[in-house]
Amino acid sequence: MIRSRLLSATLLGSLVTVAAPSFAQPSKPATSKAPPSPPQPAPLASPELPAGSEGDPSRVAHAKSLFEKGASVYAAGRYYEAIEVFLEVDRLYPNAQLSFNIAKAYDNLGSRPGALRSYREYLRRAPDAPDKDAITTRIHELETALAERGVQQVSVTSDPPDALVLLDDEPVGLTPWTGETWPGRHRVVVQKAGFAERETLMELDPLKAQEVTLELSRAPAALPPAPAPVASRAKPWPLTQKMSVLTWATLATGTAALGTAIAVEVASGSKSSGISPASAFFAGLGTAASVAGGVMLYFDLSDQAGDERHAGLKPRGFVAGYRGSF
């Protein structure tokens, strides 16, 4: 049975020493017909708070007031309220004795997971506690009770804390985290911004709670992105730009017609004193086609003229309207 403690009146006034062990007695009913009193509260342990010279006096006074409130509601059987108050005191001045008080409150409530979690936290924070054997026995009893339900408790801690815990790829909370799951193999992942992800596989014993502790290391600094290549502002040689198919066809027609005119004139020789009608036809066709092709080539190779020429063919109004619809 767990060794009992009772907060003495002197310790409630100073809150600077641990209470002497004794059992707290519930109030006796006023008459024999009064309703039964709540279950006998387990004795409280007083945490050691810093002396006035070691801590902020107002902070110490606030912690003292809170602990007195927690002890009062605990004695009245209002265990949920006592747990909240003790947790607040623990945030001000962390102390293993507060984990013991919280565990006893959960035990009185019949909350086996809560009691097991807090008893294990008590021994984690005070591994050389004088009542370690009795607390360990109670832990085994609670572990057995959870095993009968087909689950077991697991705790995940990390250095640094406040890291996201993923159990079998499902986020369950931040470290330090404690919960219940079925026995067997589980995948535990711990993630924290600025740190490398840690992962481990654990085999949860059906009869024993388990601790998983992971140390996080700083993630390597990300390399700066490579600078974007600078586009060359030099204009390409005009003849390397794409000319339209119609320009090529017109120039080719003019060249072919002029060549045909020359060939016909050479073939006629001196048989006629002037240009033959056939030569004149092909010469005129070739000249007209070459002139037209040259004009088209000028517009194709001119940046500004080419842009204006093709801009008239693009549905600019349609593109602007489409963007505006978003």
C-alpha cells in the first residue's frame, strides 16, 4: 500500500518543505442519517517551493495560494478541480510531488489511465523516491487492469519537447505524450520544425507500459536556390528568325519564274529580234512575285513590324476577358 502523507498546518503556511507522512482523515458526518462521505482522500505531498530570496515573492505567494486551494478541493473530494490546480502549480514550479498528488486524484476518480500516467511520471521525475517500491507495485496493478481491456500505455518524449508525434502515421499529440493503444509493433515518428525527423519501431508489451525517448538533431541548412539564368538581350541575326511559309513560297515562285524567262530567252537564241512573249510573261511574273516576296520578307524580319503584324491576328481581347473571369 502506498505510504501516506498529510500536509501539516506549518507546511501549508510556508510550502517550503515536504509534508511528514500520515493519513488524512475525512470529516465525520454530523448525524447518523447524513449521506456517506466521499471516499477517503489519499494523503497529499507538499512540493518544495523556493524561499523568498530564491524566487519571485509574488510568484511564490501565488503558487502557495494555488496549492492551498488544490489541497482544499482535494480534501472535499473534488478531484477533477484539484488536478487542474495542481497542474497549474506545476507549471509555475515543476515538482515531482505534484505528479504524485495528481496520480492520487486520478486514482480516487477511478481513472486507471490517468493514474498510471501520473505515477509513471512521478517515478520518471523522482527515480530515487523513498516510496518507489510501493508506487511500482501500484503501477503494475494498473498495467494489469489495462491489459485486461486489451490495451497498454505508451509514452513518447523528445529532446527538445513540443514535437509532433505520429503513431502508425496518425498524428496523436505533442511530446511529452502519453496514450493507450493495442499491444504489438507500432511505428513512432517525431517531427519538429528545424529538426531532422526521427522514427523508430517499438514492440508494445501487453502487460507493461513503455517509454519511447527520441533525441532530435538540427536539420542541415538548406542550400540557397540556384540563380535563374540571365536571358541574353542580344537580338539574333534577322535571318535566323522564322519566316512565314507564304513568304518562302512567293520568293520561290518569283525566282522560278525569272529563271524560266531566262531559259526561254536563251533557248530562242537569235531567231527573234526582241523578247519573246513567253519570256516576257515569265519575266513579269517573276518580277512581281519577287517584289511581293521581298515586301513580305521585310515585315517578317522586322521586329516591330512583325510584332504589329502578328498582333492583329491574336485574340487579345479574349485572353484579357478570360483572366478577368477568375
